[in-house]
Amino acid sequence: MPAPRHRARSRRPLWIIAMILLVCTMLIVLYVYPPQRYSACYLMSSHVCSPLMEWLPPVRTRVYSDDELAARVVIRDILSAPAVESKNPKIAFMFLTAGSLPFEKLWEKFFQGHEGRFSIYVHASTEKPLHVSPLFIGTDIHSEKVSWGKISMVEAEKRLLVNALQDTDNQHFVLLSDSCVPLHNFDYVYNYLTGTNISFIDCFEDPGPHGTGRYSENMLPEIEKEDFRKGAQWFSIKRQHALLILADGVYYTKFKLYCRPGMEGRNCYSDEHYLPTLFHMVDPGGIANWSVTHVDWSEGKWHPKAYRTRDVTFELLKNIASIDESIHVTSDLKKVVQKRPCLWNGMKRPCYLFARKFYPEALDNLMQLYSNSI
Ligand SMILES: *[C@@H]1O[C@H](CO)[C@@H](O)[C@H](O)[C@H]1NC(C)=O
Ligand SMILES: *[C@@H]1O[C@H](CO)[C@@H](O)[C@H](O)[C@H]1NC(C)=O
């Protein structure tokens, strides 16, 4: 008779040990996969979450306003619609400049012989440009004044996109400045941009004062601090993404109102944060996270390095053209260097198609090098 009772008593510690093991296993899983932000899962509180929960259907963690809901559904459909095919795909080269373009003759050399595969748009914010190349005549679009670092910069980018989207053959949209020059020949650039599905938008997380330090809580609830990103403004995007930018009013308005110089005693520059943040939120896998336009910030000054005639050598251009890793440095005291290979359709490739900034005086030198080497 006492035997069964005895057995029951000895089973209880086993059961407790099993429970302890289970709890330990869960703790180890949580330690190995620290719960970051799985917006698709929830368990009492939204941060108690593990990758095991990812199969759960997406749960809306906050209530969207009518406008945000509308923007989200339009953006989703733009992203899921098949790209509009063109029999004659072209690349739109969009120049954002103050006045005349010092490197028109160089660009003319770049474009020559490829008529029908490109279009040119010029937004000149201060004075009407004098064009020295026939390819650029008639390419000026209606322009407005642009103030450095202000939302008017993004407005000008959108104005260029609206104009370039009118031509349904334009499949890829490259934003360039008056100090940009090409690093490769036209065919290379054309195949690089049209041969992949992704857009080249620079995007990285900078926890320092020149990154997330510029975030304002007024951007809530639409834009959370952990979604705030940084990147150079010189993008190169596919048609779908150009449409997406025009479809967004909600997130854009947040930047217009709360990311500007002097905001809450800090400076925020929309042209460095709006597109990286927007695409990080709505299509992170659709962007390369680097810009195809090279710029040298290594001197650590307020402005990037600008090349004079004496700096412009075959070696300089060759070195820039052969870089195949993108580098981002955080602006906090740690100055963390984030290095990533530039992957084009999964293959390691040179990152850059264009470079800046060049002084106008470098034109002759560049023309000669371009003819000889490219
Ligand atoms: C990417 O482009 C290729 C054609 O180059 C197409 O077949 C493929 O479906 C595209 N993929 C996506 C995800 O859009
Ligand atoms: C860009 O970075 C995001 C993370 O922010 C990542 O999800 C995405 O896969 C990256 N894009 C590419 C092409 O690797």
C-alpha cells in the first residue's frame, strides 16, 4: 500500500526539475537572441518576445491616423505592383545645382553616342544656367530657391522626380550635384543601375549627435526614435521608389515640421534623414544602404574634401572607382566604423559610379583623364 504514495512523492522533484530546465532554456534563448523589436509579435508587453514568436500574424501596435493608413496602403500597393515595363528604358539624370554646371562638357562626353537611353533635368535654385552643351539646352525645369539643410532641398528633389516621372521610359532616377563627375563610362553606369532591383539610398544608424541626436519626439507616433536613420542625400532610385516618395505626405510632413536647422536648439537636416528613415521603415530590403556617389569625409571637417586641379590624377579616380566596401562612421565619441561589402545582386562590386566634390578648375584635367582612361 505505501509503495504508490512513495512513488508519487519521488515524481514531484522530477517535475520541478523539468520546469526549471524549461525556464533555463527560455532564458538562454532570450540571451542568445535578445528581443530587439519584433513589431510582428506581442506577449503581454511588446518587448517580451523571441524569434520563436515571429510566426504570429502581424499585430498593429498602435492606432494609425486616417492619413497614415492611407499612405501605408498606397505605399504597399506601389511596392507590390509589378514594375511598368518600357521598351526603351532610360535613366533620368537629375542635376540639383545653384546655377551653371561647370562639368557640362565632361557630361557631354559621357552621354555622347547613347542618345535615347538617358534624359536630363536641371533644377537651378539661384540663377538660370548658361548651357555650353547642346545636350543640356531645354533641360531646365521650373525651380525654386533652395536653402542649405532646409526642407526646400527635399522639395527640389521631389520637383525633379515629378518632372522626370512624366516620361514613362525613365526607369531609374539619379540625383547629382554641380560638383559631381562620372567615374565610369555610360554603358557601365547604365548596366549597373538597370541590372538590379534595388535603389541606392544611403542609410545607416548613427547613435551620435549628428544622427539620432537630431531626432525630435514631435515626430511621434509616426516615426519612432529607433527608426531614425541617416545617409547622404545623393540617391539613385528605381521608378517604383520615385513614385513612393511622391505618395508619402504623412512622414514627409513630420520632417518638414520637426527636422530643420535650429529645431529645439539643434540642427536637423531633412535631406540627410528623410529618405533613409522613410525607406528603412517601408522597404528596408529594397535599398542598398549606400550611395553610388562617392564623397570623402575622412578629413572630419564640416564639409567633405573638395578636389582641386592638382589633386585630380589618374590614381585618385582609379582609387575611388575601385572601392568595394561602404564605410559609415558614427558621430558619437566611440566613432564606430561600420564597413560592409558593396553587394550588387549578391556579388561584390565597386560601390561608386560618380564622385564629388570637384572644383570647376579641375575640368580640363578631368576631361583629359576621362578621354584617356574611360
Ligand atoms: C528583380 O528583377 C528581375 C529582372 O531583372 C525580376 O525577374 C525579378 O522578379 C525581380 N525581383 C523582384 C523581387 O522584384
Ligand atoms: C539594408 O539595411 C537593412 C537594415 O536596415 C537590411 O534589412 C537590408 O537587407 C539592407 N539592404 C541590403 C540590400 O542588404
